[in-house]
Amino acid sequence: MKNPFIGTGVALVTPFRKQETIDFSKLESLINHIINGGADYIVALGTTSEAATMTDTERHALQDFIIESVGGRCPIMLGLGGNNTLAVTDAIANTNFDGISGILSVAPYYNKPNQRGLAQHFKQIADASPVPVIIYNVPGRTGVNISAETTLQLANECPNIVGIKEASGNIAQVMQILRNKPDRFMVISGDDSLTYPMIALGASGVISVIANALPKEMSAMVKYALKGDQKKALPLHYKMLPLMNAIFDEGNPSGIKALLEIEGHISNTLRMPLVKVSKPLYNKISALYDEFNA
């Protein structure tokens, strides 16, 4: 069976109206834009979606709407994690997984467990989940790094943990995982700008933010890179790199929402405590987008 999470996954943003209610019409249009652009799968309710600012009712409505809008055209990975292991396993038990191909579970944040605690946390999630689990290492957000040793332990001991989204930015750590992992275990780039070098080292693709706005170009770059076609992949990587970097200058998803407004897809509206990018950065992103299309 083809692995559903090889290639380009898109960390889907949530369009809001000016009143900060979810704009489902714009969301449907964005989903079509992403799928028609060649993305391989969609990540729902991840960090980029601003799920942390939503009510349970909104998250459930969003999940149902995304599944309906995708309509089986591509796999869906569901963001489902937290820093209370029991709460996460309870949430898994109460989730309808029809239309969901896997979950993305972030490392526990704020309470900073040690490596043994991280391993036990993810083992319990793997045991509870009826679908494959991808663990998410993003120390810049969580305050804790899932070490290469812990990742490899989970990869070898938990058949239901099938990969890691690696956003540590630590290429040495990534290489240690890639060198020693079992064949079935995926390493997925969690940083747009590091996707090309990580694929060259053996990664399976990316969960991308920029692909909300540039699904055609990002998907093509990843496909070429996975085929080892450097002559086609590398120019695309460098063409997108300035925009990749700029949209993270003042945090995510503030930057990508600015770019999506510039493209005409959504309103540049976020929920507190997130705010719009500054005017200078907005102008920079707009200028880089014009340069990209020149």
C-alpha cells in the first residue's frame, strides 16, 4: 500500500472573517487551490490552523468541514496533541476518524518532560490511536527537544508510530535519525527552507506552510527532489527561499496569512494573541511575491 504521507503535506491555515469567525467559504476555496496545486495531503488543525485559539465546537466543525471539502481527493492528517497525556488519549477515544488517515501529535509543551516522559507519552498515544501516529518535534514552540535516541526508540518499539515531523532545525540530529531508523519510519521536514537538503539526506517530504500559497511550486520541488532530479528541484528551492524565510520573520501563521491575502485567497485576520505582521514586513512579503512572479 502506498504511504499516504510521502511528498508534500500542507499545514492548512484557517481563514477568518473580520469578526474572527471561521470563513468556511474561503476555506473551501483554499482547499481546492491546494489540492489542484498538486499537494499530496492536508494537515488539519495543526499549529498553522490556530487551533489553540478555537473552542471544541469550532474544532469539531472545522474537522468535519475539511473532510467534506476534501472529499477523498487526498489523505488528511489530524493535529491531535497536548501536554496532558490522559487528555490526549481521551480526545483520541472521542474522535471520529472517518476520513482521517493519521494524526500529528506535538511534543508536550510548557511542562518540559524529560526523555523518558516523552517516550511514555507517545507510547500511550500510539496505543490509543486507531490510525498511524506522526510525532512532531518543534522545540522552538514546546521548549523541549525529542532527542534522536528517543525518536529511534519510539520508531523501533511502536509499530503505530510511523514517522516524525522534524522542526528542530538540527541537521545533525536529523541525520542521526535518518541513518539509524527502520525502513518503515519516515522523517518529514517541518521547516520549508530545509526541505530540499533534508530530502537529499533521505527525508520523505515536508509538512509545509508556504504550500498554502505556492502549492504547485512546492509540490513540484518536492517531487523532483524525491526523484533525485537536482537540476529541476534546486532552482525551485532557491526561487521560493526568500518568501519561505520572510513569512516566518514575525511568526507563523501571521506571515502566511499576509501572503495569502496578497494572493487574494483570504482576509489577513488572526485571533489574539496572534497579530498581523508589521507594515514593513507586509510590504517586504508583497515585494518578494512580485519578484517571485516576475
